[in-house]
Amino acid sequence: MKTPSDYQQSIYDVVSLIPKGRVTSYGAIAQFLSLGSARIVGWALNRLSGNNPRQIPAHRVVNAKGVLTGWRAFGSPNTMASLLQSEGVVVEGNRVVDFASTFWHPEELVEE
DNA sequence: CAGCTGACGCATA
DNA sequence: GTATGCGCCAGCT
């Protein structure tokens, strides 16, 4: 099968596995998949923007600081934050409150 | 083919 | 806390 890019598919898979009310970072996914660069994750999600047939909860993916960097790809500057807050994630402006507790590790699901 | 950009991350000043 | 530079990989012009 023609995989556009294996890692990209893996990224979507991992992102889809993010539990509701939790968030993860690009670096976490990149490291989990051994991509070697958080940019690959951001790039993959960016490609997703405007059309996510898999309902990829990209809004659950933030940068290492818990800041909603990709909020612009959702069409509205408030969409991403609204989605997160709707899931129980407290967002202040473009930043996740109590990011450490809200953070979710890909391996956590595997361990669980 | 060469150069630039990008939803990042980290180090340094 | 803010600003700048470097690295990293893939895609687009």
C-alpha cells in the first residue's frame, strides 16, 4: 500500500489515541515514534488542517510549553481552545492550565 | 537542482 | 521573560 509516509500515519494513530481531556506535545510524539524531530509531527498535523477525515483530535496536541501553537489551522483562533475546554481541559488564552497534569504520554496508553 | 518555510524543541544571551 | 540561533525532516516554489 502506498503509505504517504509511515511516520505520518503513526502520528495520526497516536493522536487519535489521546484520551479525552488530555493533551500531548509534538516532541512527545516525535520521541515516541523516534521521528527525531518535533517538526515532523507539526508538519503532519499541519497537512491535516482543513481536512481531517479521520477526525484526528489535533487540538489535543500542543507544543512542549502547553501552548496552542496550531490554533490558526482550525480556522478560528478560538476553535482549538474551545475544543479542549469542551473536553475538560482548562485553557487560558492559548495556553493549557496545569499542563503537567493534563499532559498525556503515548507510552502511558501502552503501559495502561 | 537550490532555497525557503513550517502547528517544534532546546540552548544561550 | 523576551530574543536569537541551531538542528531536524519533509514539502513546496
